[in-house]
Amino acid sequence: TRGRTIVESKEIPNRAMNMERITNALFALLKRDNDDAFVIFEDAASGKFVQFAGSSAQPLLLDLPSQALTAGEQERAHALFSELGSGDATHADLYNKPGGKVVGRQVSYQLDFGQNAERAAEATRRIFSEVYCLPDQFDLGVSEN
């Protein structure tokens, strides 16, 4: 209509909305039966992510590969993971095929949360806030297998 402007806005999820999505996805992961179940939380704008493995038979295991972190993020991750109980990065060999030749090393920060989805969700929030320095409001993507 004449003289009227319609503005569509996309609501950016706030901290509470993101925490609810993270917590719900982690609870859902704990109900899955497949051994290779995972969930990845990602900031749509930057591509920064936090990933978890887990299932009904396996604990929630947070995995934050250090190769995906800047030097500053690695320092902040070390400090946060030290506070949460695991400051040292873990090292694992990478193979060209199962049982094959070692072709590299995977270095990552890992935490085992058992079946505690709330604690895992809070750690995820802190990684986005304290390691990646993202604001409370960001567009959170959730990917699951």
C-alpha cells in the first residue's frame, strides 16, 4: 500500500534460546542408539563450532579440535578447559585408512560430561562466549547425524 513500508526482520536468537536449543540437542543425543552419534553447534556467521559425540550407551564427549582455533582462541581454550578439569589438549594419530599408515596428528581439547547435558550445555555456552568471544546473541546452527 501507498506510504506504508513493511520491514521483515529475522530475530537473532538470544542466549536463553540458544541454551535451550543446545540443551535439547544434547538430551536428544543421549537418547540415540547409534555408536557414531554426534551433534555440532556452529555460529552461522563465523563457522566457529563445538562438537559432541555420545549416545544412550556412551557419555557426552565434547571435542574442540585445536587446528580450528586461532592462537588467541587456543590460549583461552586452555584456560577454560583447565578450569573445567582438562587443560591439556589430547593427541591422537590420524591414519590414511583403518589400520594404515600414520599421516598426521589430531590435537583437540576434550571433556567427558557423562550423562550431564546441562553441564555440557553450559560448557558449550562458555566456549562460544569465552573462547570464541561471541556475543550472547548469535545465529546458532545445530547439525546431527
